[in-house]
Amino acid sequence: MLGLPRVASLLPSGRAALRLAAGTASLATGGWVLRALNDTPASLGAGPGEIRTVADGSPHYREGVFHNLEPASPIRLDAEENRLVLFDMLGRNSASRPRAAIPLAHSAAPLSSEPLAVTWLGHSTALVEIDGYRVLTDPVWSDRCSPSRAVGPQRLHPAPAPLEALPALDAVVISHDHYDHLDMDTVLALARTQRAPFVVPLGVGAHLRQWRIPSERIIELDWNEQTRIGDLALVCTPARHFSGRFLSRNTTLWSSWAIIGPQHRAYFGGDTGYTSSFGQIGADHGPFDLTLMPIGAYNTAWPDIHMNPEEAVRAHRDVSDAGLLVPIHWCTFRLAPHPWAEPVERMLAAADDAGVRTAVPRPGGRIVTAAADAIDRWWEL
């Protein structure tokens, strides 16, 4: 943006028209950049200094960063892979886009009381109803998962329900601070419209405090710590991933969550690669009646930080005997170049081979775990 007027000023005086064109382009570009950067500094959240005050006591925090229990291999892309990924992600006719409008499930009826149910609202956002409590996971209502409102991965379908239509919540659970899981605008809206606490991994609370969320509404936990809301337990459990909202990585913790009511147990995988920790989580807090497992955004270039669909089924079996698997972390945002519907097709095939019970709601769809119907193949557009 700033380069255009400088170049124009060096042109011969007889080319005034070109100077004017360059200046006009500069102003137009400048306006777009300003729109793209609107709210970006605030959305970045807290810096490492503010985060460190709560992270220092963790055994998983060393030399200024958090560490996976099992190290994850670095993302590896050679020049040709970079070209292919960019071509697919930027192409308008890419297979990673749905072929038609994604069908949504809209319901204006009030929620009936169920011992265990889940409403999937897209990507990793879900409303879990468990033994009379309501827990919202990784809420993202914004059009983009990005620090900018003008650039970055854009929703492939609208939010299936307005945020203001949510029932009263008992807790908002966050898995980590990536933009497709921690969205500033949604957090601020929930702070205005709900009274529930935000239950987050260590360090993520610093972002919320930066956004002026009252400290008394923030509960920060390390792996294997828990908090209670009435007789509902929320346990911060390990995941294999990473964190960061700008240049600094891993200054905040990432996690999965065990949601344990007096009668039922649900597991929220958040965002994770496959890890042997699943077996320990199942032994310590399971077996789970419901699992929400991420199945999308996988690639051979980053095999340890996102599960593929077959690994998601394996993870479900690690933590659950006969519970219901509901896939998350697919459909809503294009975060990897695999075909759009491939995650759910591969997951269903693997689940069928393993004898795992599954349900695949449309965005906005509600599943009562005790009465999950036959699969509606709504993604076959």
C-alpha cells in the first residue's frame, strides 16, 4: 500500500495520469487493508508476558512454551506440496469446497429435557446437554476464523442459529487459542448474553482478560486438573497439538475435555493428533457415553497435530466402550486440501469396520444419544 505513491512520485512529470492512477489504487488498497486489519490487534490477544504469570507453575511449561506429552513432528511442506496446497485452497472449483449449499437443521422449538444430547453448530462448536447441564464447546459464530474480518478462512455455511438463541449455559469450554476455536467476537457476545464461566486451558485466560472478560468468569486449568459446577465435573485432559495466535507459538496450553455428570460422561476432543493419552483418559475418566472427535483438516504434512478419520475412530475406542461417536472439526472451514466430504465418508467406513455407533447431524442438528437414528447422508449434495 505505502509503496505505490512512492513509486509514482519518481515518474516523469509528463505521466501525470499514471501517477493519478497509482494514487487511486493506493487509496483503494489502503481502504481494503484498513478494513482487513479492523480489530486485528485486539483479536491477537495477550502477549507471552501476560500469559507467563499463570503458566510458570505448570510441569508442561518449560523455557517459555508448553510441550506435548508426545512430541509432534514439525509441519513439513516442500515446494511442490506448497504449490499444490495453495492451488487447492485458493481455487474456486476445488474439491475441498462443497458442490452445493450445505443443508442446515433449523429448529425453533425449545429444547426438551434429555439426559444426554448434543447439538452440533459447525466445526468444533457444540452444545452438550448432560444430566441437566448445558456446556458449549469452542464457540465460533464469526464469518471467518482469522484475526481479520476481511481475510482468512471463511465459513462454508452460515451459523445455523443466532448466538442470542442459545439457552442459558452452565459453562463455555475452550480447547485452545487458535482462531477456529477461540473467536474474540463470539466470546464478547457470550460475555454479554450469558452468565456462564469460561473454562479454559492455562494461559488462554490471559486472552480473555485482554478482552476485558471479568476474571471471576474465567477458570484456567492445567492437564488433569478439574473444576466443578454443581455436580458436573469439567476435567482438562491432554491433547497433542499446538497453540498461538500470531508469531509466538505454544505460550498457551491446548487440551481436550472430559465432561462428567452424575449419570453420564461426554468427551470433547477439541483439536488433536492421535495420542496414547487417549487410553489413559479413558481409564481415568471413561468410559464415555458420547465422544466429539475431530475428523478433518488432516494432511500427511502434519500427521501428529490433526487426526485423520481412522485415527478418530481409534481414539473413540480408546476412551469409550459402547458410546456414540459424533464427528466435529469438519464441514465448516477449509483448513486442509482434502475433499470436503472425505472426512465423514472415511470416518463412517472405519466406524463400520470397528463396530462403532455414530451419528452425523447436519449443522444445527440435535442428537439424543439414546435414540440416535440411522445415518442421514445429507452431505451427498
